[in-house]
Amino acid sequence: MRKFVEKLRKERKDLIGQVISMKRRYEGKLDLLDLSVGSPNLPPPIWVVETMKDSMKVRRYHGYPPKFGAEELFDSVMRWYKRRFGVNIPSHDNLIITPGIKEAIFDTLVSILNENEKVLVPDPGYPTYSDALIFAGAERIPYNPEEKDEEVLREIETMMEREKPSAIVLNYPHNPTGRLPSFETLSKIVMLARKNGMKILSDMAYSEIFFENESHSVFEMMGDFKDTVEFLSFSKTYNMAGWRIGIMVGDAELMSLVKTYRSVKHSGVFYPIQLSAKSALDDTPEEYYEDLRTIYRRRRDILCEELEKGGFSFSRPQGSIYVWAKIPSNFLDMDTMEFVKLMLERTGILVFPGEIFGKNGKKKVRFSLVEEEERLREVGERLKRL
């Protein structure tokens, strides 16, 4: 196992750690506008908080929880999937509740892959995909999700023909680019993967944060759950990032493999948190989701307007809580991390360097929409100091 840790350390270069260190170094010394980590600054729904408070008073809930998820939460997930996507989940065997989906994604890739298998992974993309492949001993085959739908589809099809991968990771709405393909494009990608006998992993961490096209579950375009796992998070939709709870939905056979792996290293999610997640799924009205999208849409529009003033170029995100931007042309001769440090020192704005998300992140940075509108309106004026 140590060799995998050493390889991970070498390949990652701990860029996130460097950003965190920069924040600590300058915190208190300047007016910090932290747009780096995608940790929502909005509160969880009040009914979720009340459920947590009430359930914490029940003595028996403080014992070990059901290892793979509470039955009543499973039922709520099944109802929510039917209501939201029109998808019928066959049974509880198709579900696992996890402490967030970061480790769920990691555990799934490690559990279902053999050494030297090839996996199509978005680049730029969430770092956990590539980290997991290192531990699985699998080979990462990158594709660029930030292009137009037809270009992404063409690249994926070419990679499938040339590399013969055994699996593909999808992430829509996409982190960090905010891309969200049409239903038709996503359907074509899914059908190509099935035609080639590939496993499909669909990361829907930002499923309810979209601005134009609606997001879709891959199960909407499939007649069964074969060779597919989908992940949903409570972190962004319900502002429960610190609570650590997520959902896995998928092929019962693949889920069985994941359960075997998780059984040696996990003991389940704290029961009151599971009951609170049940409340989020059962009790949240449609108006909540609409209001959430309105908040992030307004933040997106404000930040995009401010970034244009500062000379950044970008495609307006269609979903998620990020703006993915190319650094201004007069700084293109700089290393991206050097630019991030310079921008922090001169403007107080902290962002993530694009290389955190892969080689296609070179000369790009990610801004998170995790500040109030009035703070985001400061960005253009601050960028004048660059």
C-alpha cells in the first residue's frame, strides 16, 4: 500500500495543501475573499436541523448505525428518485448510504476495478477519480469535458475505440467547469458505454444546481442498473457539507463488491444524520430547490461580470457552484500556482489553481460561488490591483 501512497504524493504535489497553507499565512493580514474551497455558506433547511435536534435526544440512536444505510432512508431515496427522475430503484440492495460521496467514489473504483484496467476520466475533473485509480492500479485515460457537446462526444467515442477502456466516469453538472450536456448528448455517451460493455460511474454531486438545461440521472436512459453506479450528495443541495452523508445507487452486484470492501473499514453513518437526510428528501418543497438555483444563478452572473472586468476569459457555467476561468493574458507566462499566490497577495482573492483538476487545468483557476452577492461585487475592483 505504501507504494501507492508514495505515487499519489508524487503525482498530486499536494496543491490543495499549498492553497490551504497560503490561506493560513495571509488570514488576518489582509481582507481575504476566499473563493477556493466549494463549501457552501448557506444554512441547511430548518426542517433538517430540527430533525437532527430531535433525533439526538433519542438514546438508542447513539449506538452503532446500520452499516450500509437505514431502511427508512432507503425508502426515501427510492421515492425521491421516482419523483425527481422517474426512475424505479428495484430494491434496497441497489443502495448504500455513505459518509459523503468522496469516499464512496474512491471505494467504488477500488472495489470494482482490476489492475491495469483503463478508465475514461474527465480532465479537468474531481481529483478523487484519479487518486482512486492510483490505488486500484488502473490506468487513467483523460477526456476533456469542457468542450462543446459534439466535441466531447467525439473525443469519448475515439477514446473508446482506441483505448478499449472498461469504465467511464461522468460528472454533470461538472466540477470545475460547470458544463452540463443536453439529455441527448448524455444519452449517446451512456449508450456508447453500454455498447462497449463498459461500467458507468455517474457523479451527481451538483444534481440540483443547474441554470438552463435540467440535470439527468443516467438511469433515465437505461432499462436496467447493469454495470452502473450513481452518486448523489447532500453537501451542496442541502448545504450539509460538514454532515458527511451521500447516496450510492446502482447495480446490486457492484454494490455487493463495494459493501465487502467497506465492511472492513467503515461502520456506517451516524443514525441522526441519516434521519436528517431522510427529512431533506421527504420534506423539502420544490420552492427550496428553485430558490437555491436562483441564489447560485445570481452569484454566477455577478462573478462573471466582475471577472470580465479583470480580464479573465471563461464559458458561463450551466450548473454547479463554480466559475472556471483562464488567467488574464498578461500573466500567461507565469506558473498557475504563482499566479494564485500573486492574486492573493495583491487582491486578497483566493482560488484553486486549475492543475488540481488535471493537466487541462494549466493556466486556469476555479472560483467558488460561496460568498454573498455584495462580496462577489468586490471582485472587479479588487482585480484592478493585479
